[in-house]
Amino acid sequence: MRAVTRDPAKAPAALSARYGRPKRSELERAADHYAAQVAAGATKIKTYGFSRYKLAEVKDELDQIFHGKCAYCESAYAATHPVDVEHYRPKGPVDGVVGHPGYWWLAADWENLLPSCIDCNRKRGQITPQPMDWSLLTLNNTYGFDHSKEMQSGKQSAFPLAPGSVHVADGSVPAQLDAEARLLLDPTRDAPGDHIGFYVDRDNLISLVYPKPLDPAMTPGLPPAIRDIAELQAQANQAQASPIGAVSIQIYGLNRLGLVQARTRLLRELDFLAIRAVELDVLRQQLQECRDDREARQQLPNTTPAEVAALKKDIDIDDQIIAKLDDMVASFYQEIAEKADARSPYSALAAAWIDTFVDSA
């Protein structure tokens, strides 16, 4: 996950447009829907059937902002399945909050919409090994489809808050939303790197996401794979790690096996490119030394004209090979840099790998 800037001015007009007869916006229709039920004394509020957020205009704009990637895990969704337009604050009843109708007044709010892959958005059983189980063996198998290793993850209608914080149930005072002690990261509101991170070990290339320690000097630890948010937050606090990071990792399923496998493939590709670049650069330096030696021998007084001509021919060949090696090294490093570009899948991971590579160089 990486921070993304959303321009409020680019909110798709379709979200607030008035349509039908009589012409009203979707928010106005929804407000009438909920007001009528309250006035009738309904004991169970029926959710309004929102649809404007699904329009192509909305999806296209989100696709531009997020470069065709899931807002949470940075997977490219276009090649595998259609995007889910996800409501950061759920438009319907909130998981575990009895009687809450959902943040229905934000269902067509541009700043509440995010593009998500199916696995981050929908609750599904995911193979999610416990921290002590992660190994190359774990990474390269699927537990033989052992359902005992599966755990429900995916945001869907979840919106947990820290203990003591209250979910806003009335949209008439927008400022109250700021008082909610959110436990889920939103890349358009938060700096994800303050709460979660990739701690790259080049001797053990397995790409896991960790909650950031509250003290930067502390060694990061991987939280247990559990669904109980209160327990997960308590364990994060005990470990002095970001509870927002720990809860977000679990809810979005950022350490589900398939995702870890995909990110690890990127790590190995980055390492391969870097090793090849370093090896070629060493070869270039060795050839440069040979080339410089030949040039020095040209200047010696006892070097014959024939030897000078032969040396010049060798130097010309050296220069061509050195230039080619320079280009190859530069292309490898350019490819590495492109993987950390915001448009690339798992770019936050690539940036973390580059930092580790530079520090070890």
C-alpha cells in the first residue's frame, strides 16, 4: 500500500448528478428512503440499493488515480477480474455494530470510494499461515488445500474503531467523522508507511508485511493471524507496534499466501536484476583496467608502430564492449527503478527493497 493523492475537483459528475423523474441525486433519494423508514417506526432499516458508484465514469477515474491497482495491496486487477469499487466507510450495516445503518450518506461520496481487488474487499477464506509457519516450504505449496489453514479476510463491511470510539450514525455533522479513531488504513487519507512496512532480508526473500514498531529502534514482529480485532489490537499494543497497521494487515489480508507469493516473485526478480548489474559492472571495471593498460603501453617509447596499431584496434573493441556493458548495467538499474514507480504493482515493496540494497552497497 502506498499513499495516493486524490483531487476533490475530479469527482465524477455522475455521483452527484440529478436523474429520473423527478430529478434527484442518489443521495437525495437515499435520504428520503431512510427518513421514511424512521418516520414509520421501522424496527429493521432496509438498505438503499446504491448504484451510482458502479458507473464506468467512476471506475475510470479511480483507475487513473490508482494506475489500475488495488488501493490496499497494489495488485493489478485489470488482467484477472473487474475492479470492486469499495466503500472505505461501509454504505450498509457495519460489522459488529448493532443497529448501525451504515454510512449511507457517503455511498456516493467521491472521497469514500476506493478501487479494490476481490480478495482485499470480499470476505473469503484465505490460506494465511501463522508467523512461525512462514518458510520457503510454506511459500511454495498451498497446504494441499488444507482448509484448517484458511482464515476469513477481506474488508467488505468492516470498519473497526479503537475501544471507546463511537461510529457516527448521522451524517448531518460531517466533522464528527474526524473524531472516529479509525483502525483501517486509507491510502488517500493516511501515510501507510507510518503504520505498515516491508522489512526486506536479502538472505531470506519472503515478502511479509509487518506493523511498524512505535519505536523505530525496535525489531519488527509479525502479528498472529487472527480475526478477533480487539485481541489483535491488544497484541499490537503489547508488542508496541502500530495497531492500525496490525488490524489493516489482517482485515485486508495483506499476508494471504497468494499475495505473499506474488510479492516474493518480485523480490527475487529485483535481486536477480541487481546481482546481474553488479556482476556486469565488475566486468566493465576489469575491462576498463585492461583498456587503460593498453593505452599506457601505446605511449611507451619502445612500442613499435605495428604494436601501436594493434593496441589501438584492441582499444576500439574495448571501448565498444565497455559502452555496451554500461548500457546493460544502466538498463538493469532502470528496470529496478521502474518497479518502484507508482504505476507498477507492489511499488511500495520495490521501494523498500531498493532502500535495503542501497544500505548494503
